[in-house]
Amino acid sequence: MNRERLPWDDLKLLLAADRAGSLNALADLLAMDPTTASRRMKALEKSVGLSLFVRAHGALRLTGEGLQLLDHARAMEDAERAFRISVEALKDTPGGVVRISAPPTIARFVIAPGIGALQATAPNIAIEMDTEPANVRLENWETDIAVRLGAPQNVTDMLLVRRVGVAPYAVFEPRQARPELGWVTYSKRFSHVPEAAYVEEALAGAEPVLRSNDPMAMALAVAAGAGRAVLPVELGKSVAGIVQSGAPVLKREIWVLRHPETGETSAVRTAYEWLVGLFDAHS
């Protein structure tokens, strides 16, 4: 017997021949002419080194050896059918854990409130959300979907990116602001981001009252009268005791990234489409 793997289409010949009863009927089942069907039968017999078909007086049946192999072909047909059913089931009801990395404000005010909508349509998907302000790396498989503020830099061809919205930032102050109010701002490792750079310019070398990597902590400090801060408008409006001072001072683009390999699984693709829909609803 040829040690190379037999193509599944060749093994289907056994099933079709058992059901056909004649060469002409077999050709019809296989959507080919009788000569081609006969040639396929001979090629299969040569490949396995066994006589599998009996052709006599226009009839077609399997030999004893062919009948012994028929059960294996039926089992493979059943397995293929089960495989296709499972594929369709996964498409209809995707499941699994999807890891999402997002800035804290977006995680709190966009993603977390939308989890219920995802569960209503895809109850078998669980979200694992990382709100660490520092960017995780999709290239190292640290997450399946990443939300970024600002256009991604040095994006490789391996990543799929999409701009999904804009986040406005404004100066927020305590409701009863003092004239000598100082600044609450971001940790020095975030000094490169636009909202931190705005405050650093206003500080002109002076030290702020507080530095933090958590915008919510900054907002609560402002509410306590510690100082003013540049905050996402969505966050600032949600904290009691602080007010927006003037129009937004800057806007940051929101981008969603996913890895093309994990990003094409049904669960991740479903979560990605849900996430994009959340930003569409907030725009």
C-alpha cells in the first residue's frame, strides 16, 4: 500500500459506490463522467493494493475487502459531519476567554457597562480585562484585543488596527476652587502623553500636588480640593464635587488593535465587533 495519506475524497468513493449500484449512478453522484469515475476507482485500488469494486453486467458493488473498509469510511463521514456541525455551532455560539487591555477610563466607562450586552448575545464568552495604564504587547501574546489612546506607533504587519473614536480631555477643578490651586497630574513615566505634557507646561518646572497613574484617584483628589487636573471628560463628569473649567483642551484618538491569528477566532472576532459597537454608540 502507498504509505502516503489517502485523500478523503478518494475514500468517499467507497461510500458512493455502495450507494450507487451502478457505474453510471456513481458518476452522477460524483458529478463526473463514467470514464473518469472508473479511472478514480482503479487509482484507489492501486493506491491501497486491494480489489475494492466489482463491475458486472452494468452493476457495481463492493468486494468483501471493500465492505470491510466501508465501516471505516462511514466512521470518517460521521466524523466530518460532526466536525461541520461543531464549526457551525462555534459560529453561532462562540465561547472562551477573550483578554482585553484598555486604559482605566475606557475600561470603566465604556467596556464594563457594555458587558451585559455581550452576554446577551454571546453568553459563552468571558472577558478578562487588564486596566494597567502601560501598554501590553499583542506581539508577545499578552492580550487578544488592545485599546489604545493615540495612534499606535511602530505597528507591525502582524497587527490589525482600527480607529474607533475620540476621547476629549478638559481641566477639572473642585466645585469651590481656591485661587492658589495647584495641579494633580500623571506619574512621570507618562509624561510623554498629551494630557501630562499639558500639565507639565503649566507647572513650568514646579512640582504638582500629586502624581498618580490612576485617573480616578486624580479625580477624587481634585474633588477633595487638592488641585486641578486634566481628565477625560467622561470621567470628570462622573465624579461628584468637581466641575469642568472651559472647553476641552485636547482630544485623543481611540484605536483598537488585535492580532490577526487570535483575532480570527470566533470568540475574539465576536468580542472585537461588540467592542467596536460600544465605541460607535459613544461617538
